[in-house]
Amino acid sequence: MSNHHLKLPEKVDLGDITVRDGLQALEHYFPVHEKVRLAEELILAGYKHVELTNFGHPKFLPQFKDADELLVRLLDSERVGHLLRQNGGETTICTVTINERACDRALAFKAKHGRGPDFLLQMVSTDPVHHKTNSGMSLDEYWKMTERCIQKAAQADVKMCGTVSTIWGSPMKGSRITDLHVGVEFSRQYLDLGADYVEQADHDGSGDPARVYEYFSMILDPQIMGKWADPRYHLCHCHTSRGMGLANYLAALQAGITRFETTLSGTGGQPAHTVDGRFIGGTGSYYHFEHLFSGLVSTEDFVVMCEAMGIKTGIDVRKILDVGRLFKDEYLRIKAEDRETLLQNVALTTGLTKDQLVGLEHDDSLLEELVDLATRSCSEEGSAAEENLRNNMAALLHGLQRYLSWNAWGPARSESILSDIPPSPHLRELLEE
């Protein structure tokens, strides 16, 4: 027997978070029936964990204005309702509740309907600047709030996931470098407070395989983490902004991590602050100008990679590739009526005409000229906020130009889908009819 093998687990526990994280970064509102269908397809492909929505205030995150309706419709789904833990099945639902008001809203949903999410999710950043920007609270204030929320959730028989963010680096200027040991400390603090598990998160793709391996080796070291040095308490969540997502997941696997989450086509990231051509609250300015390239590791590619290496995922490979194609062809594609709405809204926002905007599709040189025109059209004489206005107009019109040329809300980033060839010789027999 050869000793020249990677150190890999026999199986992994996978979650898909496309319906929440994947869609939130796309600058388009997806109707509730489309979200339900996507969640159903993922569950039918074998996923036992799905992240569905965010109970944050819809004034700032209108992508999630349908949180209650979405939960009701999935729980009552004829296709997958019986598979959900709330109905006696095995599949769990997680919803994001960043602050206490969101937590209360999620728990009120369960009190009203007698069913609800299995997990709530809260998030702390190891970078205090990012944390304050993201939550509006100091770290001390947030930990006190989180303790209250964990206790409230436990009383309602709902579990809590505690997310530790910016472990490998922060997107905030001046705070890019972070200390891995802080992530370890925060993980232990979450678990001591009663969190069921910790999402170990690289939310903007700052990680690299060497530091991912180093961090998870500490997390799974009993001398450092004591009773919490167990892979069941830790989930790896990495974005792939710099193309290192799959390599980071392999490093986590090598360190002993077995829980992971991904999104279809590698979508996801910071919530959009523009939806269908209109500015919304969101979470503020984008950390990166090309925010659509800061998505998670691709669901399709990670499943294929694991199965090709002999790691059992519990996911039907053929079905998940079909779901990936559905997502690329129907969800990412901009429909004719949505294109028209986008153009109308951008025209209203910028004061430009539809004919001027359409010209962006084939003439890149028009962008700067139209940004100038839009800024002058919308600014007040001598306004001190003109620079910020110009930046917003540049981002909006750059996005429009991209959408018109792509005819898609985001880039398809699954190589298993784009290549359209059997992804591995070891899977050929499985994938052929």
C-alpha cells in the first residue's frame, strides 16, 4: 500500500448558502418563488444544510424583505417540506441575525408559526474597525448582545452559529493585517457562550493555503482549544477573490476540518448597495470595486473535487451539476424585462436618457463622459459631497456597462460547469448515462 497520499477525511459535511449569501451580492432582487425553487433544488441534490435569508432590517437590505414569506413557503413546500428538520426530516435551515432586533424577529417568526429556522447566525470580526463598520457596535457591546441572543435562542429551542470574520485579513484600509490568535480566542469565546458551532470565515478572500492550514491546526489542537478542538464545532467559509478558494479548502481538509459551505457559481460576498439600478442602504461602500469577484468557493467545483479525491459528500454529483447549469442559465442571466427595468431605474437615478445608457454596451469610451454628465445632473452647486456622488455614479454606470455586455447579474465561476467536460476520470462512470 502506498504511503504517498494526501491526509484526507473519508467524508465531509457540506452546506450551501447560495439563497442567502450568493444572491445578496447580486444587484438584482430575485422574487421569492425563485428563491424557493433554488432552495428546493439544492435540498433535492442532497444538501442537509441551507442558509436561506437574513432577518436584518429590510430598509437597508431589501433583498431580504421576503424573509418571512420565504421561510413559510419552504417549510410548506410539497417538494421538500418533509425533508426539513422542522417537519421531522434531516435538513436544517439557517438564517442570519446580525443584531438583537434581527434575532428577536427570527424568534418571533417561530413563536407565531410554531416552526422556524434551526440555526441563527451572528458575526464578530477580529478587526475592530471592520466590526464597528459592519455592526455599529464595539466588540464588548457585541459580545454582551450575542450572549443574550444565544440565551434567547436556546429558550426557543433554536441553535446559534457564531461567525468569526477577518481571520486572515480585513478589507478595511489601514487594518488589512490581522492576528490569527484573535480568531482562535473569539472561537473559544463563542463556544463557551453556548454557540453550537463556529463559522470560520474569510469574507473577502484574504487567506492563503499556508495560513489557513496554520489557523485550523491551532483550532484543532487540544492544547489550545481543549474540548472545542473537534472538527464538528468548526465550519470553513472561504471566499475566492484571489483565486485561492479551492486551495484554501484543501489546506483546511489537510488540517482536519470536515465542515464547509459554498455557493453556486462562486457567487456571494458583501450585500449589494444597488439593486436593479437603484441605490439602497446595504452595508455601505463596497470593500472592493469589483465586488462581484469576491464570491465563495463554487459549490459545483468543491463537490467535484471532493468526490474525485474519494471524499464522500452526500451530494448527487449529476444533480448538483444540473442545478449549477440552471443557476447559470436562468438565475444569472438577465431577462429582457429585467434589462428594461434596470435601464429605466438607472436613467431615473442619473438623469441620463435610455439611449445614452444603451450606448455603453458597445462603446467603453462613453463611460467617463456619462459619469461626468450624471454627476453634474445630480449635484448641487458647490456641493461638498460631489466626490462621493461621482464615485457612486461611476460605480452605477460601470455596473450597468458590465450587465449590458455580460447579459448576466454576475460572472459564472464554476469551472466544472463552464468546461462542460467530465470533471475527473474517477467520476466519468458516475456522470455518464
